[in-house]
Amino acid sequence: MFGNIKDMMGKLQEAQAQAKDMKDRLEQIEIKESFQGIEIVINGNRKLRDLKIDPALAQDAEELEDKLLLALNKALEKAEALHDAEMKKMASGMMPGLDMFN
């Protein structure tokens, strides 16, 4: 009985270590997206790293807001896809044959 608990605790600690490693890797990956004068850089953990706006866009606040929303959403979609792929890879490595993200 205690052997099973020890095995389960060991696997849980291993999974936690792998999750931390994955998060650390995703922190280093940069995703760059640009859209009509707006450049955005986010990391694989979906955190905004950099934002550049062409000065010519600063004249129309409403247009700038619209373009910024579109650029951010495109970058976040890419980061989400990367994050999901990494989670799936990690899960399949821990539990072969179990596809929990499909």
C-alpha cells in the first residue's frame, strides 16, 4: 500500500518538475506579431514583453485602440497555441497513450 503512495508521490513530484521546466522554457520563447504599425512581443507564457507603436498612428486614438486589440489578440492566439502544444507534449510524455488535450 505504501509503495503505491510513494510511487504516486514520486510521479507527482516528477510532473511538477516537468511543469516548472516547461514554464521556464516558455518564458524564454518570444512571439513577435506586427499589424499595421504596431509591433508586439509576448513570451510563451502569454506575458507581454514589448510594444512598439508607429508614431504616425498616435493621431487617431480610436483607430490605434482597434489596431492594438487586433495585434494583441493575434499574438495571444499564437502564444496559446504554443502553450497548448507544450502542455500536450509534456502530458503525453508522462502518460503515454493518454491524449488528455484532444
